[in-house]
Amino acid sequence: MPASAAIRPTILVTEDDEDMAGLLRHILHREGYDIHVAYDGRAAQTLVDTLPPPALVILDVMLPYLSGFQLVTHIRKKPDWASVPIIMLTADSNESHIVRALESGANDYVVKPFQPRELLARVRRLLQRPS
């Protein structure tokens, strides 16, 4: 098998805006990640319940059916997923939401609109293995 066919890390993206989801898929795929996309909280919960844990999760806060906050709680209760890094991504820069996301178990919080290079730097930082 050629080196380029090596297993790529997977990222679960949950974003209800299709244009934003497409942008995230493009940015992350170009950097060498495989992407699963869920467009609402219920679809994301189904993926969390059926897929093996990904390398990282990116969650929008405001989603139909289940919020990003509810999904963080659900993810953190699943033993196989409990240590998966989570980045919350939202247009809401309200400090109380940022604190709530971090206290719920998110590892990072990025406000939209975001700079793609900054988001990728945060993804790379969370995926680094401790030496």
C-alpha cells in the first residue's frame, strides 16, 4: 500500500450550516483528515453511538434537536469517546457560553468567523501526542 494510502485521522464535524460544513470539510480534508459530517445534534448523537471514536470532534453550539452543550455531555459519558478532544465552534462570543462549553468538557472554543490557519493550528495542537 502506498504511503499516501496510510490511515488518515478522522474528525467528526457537527455543523448545521451546509456552507460552513463544506468549508470545514474542505479545509480539514486538504490537511489530511477524513471527515464525518452531521448537520444536526440528533445525527451527531447517532454517529457518536455507532462510530469508533475519531481523533477529534468539532461541534457547533447551536444545533437543531440537541445543542453542542448536550453533545459534549453525551460524548464525555461514553468511555471510548471520553478523551476525544472537542473544539466548540460558534458565532456566539458570549463569555458565559464559552465558560459553559469549557466546563462541560470541551477542550477549546473557536468563534466564527474564524481564520482557517488558526483553526488548523488548534486542531494540530489538540492532536499532538504527549512525548
